[in-house]
Amino acid sequence: MARAFIALGSNLNHPRTQVLRGLETLARLPQTELVARSRLYRSAPWGVREQPDFVNAAAELQTTLEPRELLDALLVIERNTGRERNGRRWGPRVLDLDLLLYGNHVLHEPGLTLPHPHLHERAFVLLPLNDLAPDLDVPGRGLVRELLARVDADDCVAMD
């Protein structure tokens, strides 16, 4: 079993509901157990600023799926919610699922980079991840709690 962390985000079609449904769907993945989930956070948009605020969370999984299999399963979940990956980055979305970490794996494959290449820059990822594993070492970056201390988290507010 591998320990994997997933970031969830939504800012369309009742974002809180979308994130909670996303968590429920992660819990039903084959060969996978949802171990823990973070609090929900409301955050200002990142990248493209003219869009609704996001609801974000993180999930900790134990899985026997390989990294690519897990990523493919996440993409299916996104598509099933109506997410279209059209090449436009950082825009509004019904549900976004990002594979942040998979054990201590460091991968650079087409369409899959582990750890997630922007994890260390984003308070809306680090705050929920800190709820789950503040002492987790992000390969090549440092501990989650230390990474969180280096980013501006003023635009992220816990919702529950």
C-alpha cells in the first residue's frame, strides 16, 4: 500500500458540495482507502483572478494503484463531474483533483510529475495538507509545515 495525497478544488456548481462528493468518490476507488480528509477552505482564485472563490480540501489515501492508475482514476472522476480539460489553465472548474504526492516517489513523466510541481507555492494546497500531515516531507522541498510558513495564506479561510 502506498500513501498518496490528493488536492481537491471547485468553484462552480455549488463548490462545497462538489468537493464533498469528490471526497466520497475517492473513498470508493478500487484498491484504495480514504484514510483522512482535511477541513474545507475557501480561497481566492490563483492565476486567473476574475472568477469565483474556490473551495479546497485534501485527502490522504492508502492505495495499491500505481501512480499513473491513480491519476487516470482522478481524471475519470473529474470528467464525470463535467470537467473539461481544454488546455486553459487556472480557470473555473466544477472539480479539480491533483495527485500531490505518492509515497516518496519522484516522477517526471508526460502528464505526471511527482511531487506536484506547484505544491510548495500554493497556500490553498498546503493548508489542507498541513491538516493531514504537517511533518510530511515533500521530496526535494521540505516539511509541509515549513513550506506553509513560507507562503501567504491570508486569502485562505477554514470553512469547517
